[in-house]
Amino acid sequence: MNLSSRLQKTNKNLEKARRYFKYAALKLTSKNHQKKKLNHLFDMHYTQASPCGKNDILKRVNYYNKLNHNFEINKELLVHNVLNLKKTGSWFYHYDLTMQLAAFTDNLLFHYTPGDVQTIPCTPTFVKSRPISQKNENSILLKLNTIRHFNFVDDPFDYATKKDQLVWRGACHQPHRRYFIEYFHAHPLCNVGDTNRDAELGKKPFMSIQEQLKYKFILSIEGNEVASNLKWIMASNSLCFMVKPKFETWFMEGLLIPNVHYVELKDDYSDLEDKINFYRKNEDAAARIIKNANDYVKPFLNHQRELLISHLVLQKYFLMSKQPHEPNYFNLVSSI
């Protein structure tokens, strides 16, 4: 393992430790203290916001939580509550949800499915991911598993100094990933590989984010659902290449515009070589897309505002499920 790979692993372990510490600290904090923090968030990032800023917050809340009618919690399905939220799946899902629910009334009930969700639930449910669809209102998006999916970078490399190739590393468990590696693992315009220990074709060693940033073009390819590298690619000085996404998370991948925020590829990657060659010759076009991608990322970097939006998404859910609760700012926000 080279130095940059070791540093990436060390930084992730430090981030895990920070989350364990914050979780322990939360358990020693009163509910009233959490409500005061939320009051402060609302005042700073909503009350004092411009009309445009307020409208942007409401649009995002209604994008994540598309419910427009009341519903009842289905007691025949698995039901969670704020007070006794049990860990199901990864602890880091549990951590993120616990932090977002910290200020809410203990007896509130909700449906929640952790993990890589590829289908739309039968009743309104908190999820990390959902299919991009006009009829996905039962999938209520929350910002979950952030340690994996919300890593942004400060790219130290100028675009002009980067290598004229497309880079990608990842585990190829899915047929579409194996298909890509089969056709492009030896292509001269690509440095791509399967990092699976048991890979039979196109096996290559792990490559850190820092090493991948040395390339002008970086592929984002969905796995079970969204690709975890999309956020840091769009925050970088490299150009994102990907097939039109089929799933979305808190990052609102469904709002990304092809060839504005990323270079769109055909599902079979038959245009990959042509697209790489085009952007090798047209650096101004590449620069425009990179700037648009960077601008798209910026709102997600305001962590306090993001936390307020998370709270409002939760508040709307509890309001629509006819559960009286505190705090409740959603009625104020939705009246603008």
C-alpha cells in the first residue's frame, strides 16, 4: 500500500473515531439542548435567509420528501421510534439517523430501511437511496452513511497538469461493472480495473482518491445503486464521465443535467473513446462542465444548513403521518 493509500485509510479511521465520540457525547446531552441547537439552526439558516434562500430550502425539502397527502404508520410492518431506535445494518446508518432525530419527541414512529435500496417501499419510509422515478414519493431520502457517500476533496492538481486518461477503480460484483472492465481494462485511453481479490479479468490494485485526481477524466459507475465516488469527482478539477444515473440519494442525482454537470455515456459505453478524444481536444468545454459540477456541489458543503434541511424533511414526514411533535418548523417554511 503506497503512502497516499495509507493516508486515505488513516483519515477514514480518524473520521470513524470522531463519529463514535460525537455519538457518545450525544447520549449525554439533554433533549432540550438539542432543541435549542435546532432553534439556532432555523434562525441562522432560514429566518435570516433571503427569499431565494428560503425558497431553495423548501424546494429541497419537497424533493427529498415528496409526500402531498396524509398517511398512517403501518403497524403491520417494521416500525421504529425515536426513543428506541435499534441498529439495523451498518452502525454508520444508525449514527447518521440518530444525530438527525436527536431533537425530536421520543414517541414518534416511522418506517426506515437502511442499506442500498433499489425499490420503492409500499409505505412512506426513510431511505438512503431510491430509483429515479416520477412515482417514488414513498421513498423519503435522508442523508445516511455519510462516511462513505459524502466525501468531498480539495483537489491540489490543475486540470492542465493531469494525465490524458480515464481512471476508475472499484469492485466489480455487478454485471454492468464486469461488462465495462471486460471491454476497457486494456484500452490505451483508460486506467481502469477491478479491485476484487478474486477478479479474473482486469484486476488492478487499489488506487487512492489522491492518485485518481491526477487524471483528467474519472468514471463514476453505479454499483448496487449510486456510485460513492460521484460527489468527490464533482468537487474536483477532473471531468466526471458516467451513464445517466438510475438511482439517487441526498445528492439529488436525478437533477444532474447530462453534458452540463457530467459527460453522459451510452449504457453500453460504445461512445467512451469518442467522448474522451473530444474532451482531450476541447479543454474549454471540459472546463465549463467542471465549473458547473463544482457549483452544484457547493450547497452541500454548508453542513449546518444541510442539517436544518434534514430536520425539515423529518418534520414533514411526522406532520404527514399525523403525529404531533416538537420541534415543528415545517408549517412555517411551507407557508412561504
